[in-house]
Amino acid sequence: MQNFLSKEEMQCRVAQALLCVSVFNLGMDITPPKMVNGNISISSSDVAKAEETKTLKIGDTVKLSDLCVGDIFKASGIEWMVVAKNHEGYPANSVTVMSKDILENRAFNTNGSNHWGNSSLRKYLNGEFYNKLDPNFRAEILETNLINIDYSSKTYYTQDKIFIPSFEELGLKNISYAKPVGTDYGAFRTNESRIAKLSGSNSYYWARVPL
């Protein structure tokens, strides 16, 4: 059974924005496209690693597996943050990354349903959005057998290359008005860490969970 939003609720939620998540092979190479203040366009949450990046030059490559949770890199015109490695239920030998900022405003579903598997947002992310990514970057994305839950608490799976996070994956537990799905990435420990911006301003964003 799907839960449908009223026309008023749907119009209200159309304005919400999206962060996107993807899963990559640990062995993926990142080639810094440019230098930023003498350093490559990778920022690290780890002081030692941040020092190491100062010795890298244009054209050098960095393995995605060498980055830590919280590290940020730029690829395909988007800043991505590492949020997990070998996350439970995700492909083996993988790194999970999420866009650092909100990418755009888009409706979850054009017909008002909040079922991820049937949503127009899922279709867009794994179609038009995915196809716009750089071919070399796109080639490293792994398909994830993604756990979901519908409004009647029935578990189902989707095969996605691009998706949005759930509350649980963002470290939000026991939300009274939402169904729990997925497990904590471990990257978000405070409400401040979950704040995301659209064009420089804090904004709401979608989660992959029926409300």
C-alpha cells in the first residue's frame, strides 16, 4: 500500500531539494584537475592526510580508498564527501559518497506518492542525472541493492546507482513520524553536520523514507 500526499502537501514538498548518494569501487583513481591555493582540490578531515596532499602535483592520482570519512573531493563538477567505507548491505570493497551541497530543487514524485521505488526522483537520478556525469566517473559507480520500506512497513529492494539517504543513514534514529530504513553511515554525529546548503543558504532536503 502506498501513502499518497494531498495536493496541498505535494505542492509544499515540491520545493524540497536533493542531496545524492553513490557507491564507488575502492580502487577508483582521483586525478586532481587543478590546484587550489597550491594544493589539490581535495580537502581532508585528517590533519596528517591534509599535510600529505601538499606534496601532490597536478596529474598525480589519489586512490579513493586513501580518503577518510569526511574527506571532500570534486569530480564531475560536484563536491562529494566520503560518508562510509564498506557500508553494511552495500557492495563489497566500496566507498559511499554524498554530494556535499544540495544540487537542485525537484519533486519526490509527480503523482504525490512517497514510495521511493516508484518515484520520479529515483527515475531522474538513475537516468538523466546519471547520464550527465563524466563518463570516467560514471564508469566507477557500483550498483547498490538498496533496502527500502513502504508505508505499510513492508521491506523491498531497488537496484540503484544514485539515490538519496534515509534518516537512519544520516544518523537520525527513532524518528516518531518516519519508518526506519538502512543503517547509520557514521559520518553525521550532530544536527549541524546534517545541515546542507542550496546556493549558499540552509535548505530542507529529501530523505528516502515514507513519512
